[in-house]
Amino acid sequence: MELHERIAFVRKAAGLTQERWAEILGISVDSVKAYETGKTIPPDEIALGMSEAAGQQIYCYWHLLNKSRVAGRILQEVERRTLPEAVLTLLVRVQDFQRGGLQDLLRLAADGKIDQTETLAFGEALGELDGLIRAAYE
């Protein structure tokens, strides 16, 4: 989903019309339409207002991910999940990481260097850690 689609998603999830959304945010309906069609990216203070008004904290994450090139390189794409699904996924990822990835990562990094024979295993352990981080964000 593109950022502009997510903006419309957040508004609709809050059960608000474009007119009411504009009123709550203190902006024009034309601005709302521009954000929802992708013509303009809302400034940070409007994005924060959208998140707070809709009770959708995930929107701030999506906004930052799409607005900042730095954040786009560091943050992972995440999906919105129900709380029970997110908690269970996180618990499974934590258990999986504790069983294998954590020991591998500690063993490989203990000497402060990753040599060529360890590169593949280190990459796999980091991949498991990335999955755990994504689950935490979701």
C-alpha cells in the first residue's frame, strides 16, 4: 500500500469524512484530497495529528518510512496486525531467535570479527533478528 492509500485508510478506519478529517486537523479539504491522492505528502505535524485523531500510531511509522530517505533505509516495511496476532507473532519470533539465532549471533560475534567462513551463518542470524524486529514493530 502506498502512503497516500494509507492516509485514506487511516481516515476511513476512524469513520471520518474528508470534511470532518480536515476540520479535526485544521486543514482544508483540498489538502486532505491532495494527501489521499498522493499529490502531496503531509508535513510531520499533520501526520502526527492524523495518527492521534485516528488512534492509529502505525501511521506515524508509515509516514516516517516514506518521507525520510534515512528512515526508509533503516526501518522495515511492516503491516498493521490485530493485537492478538501481533503478540503471538512476536512471541513465536522471540522463541525462534532464542533457540537458534541468538546463540549463533553470540558465537559468531564474540571475537569481534566475522571471517569469510562465518559470513553466511552471520547473515542468517541477522535475518532472524530482522524478523524479530519486524514483529516487534507490527
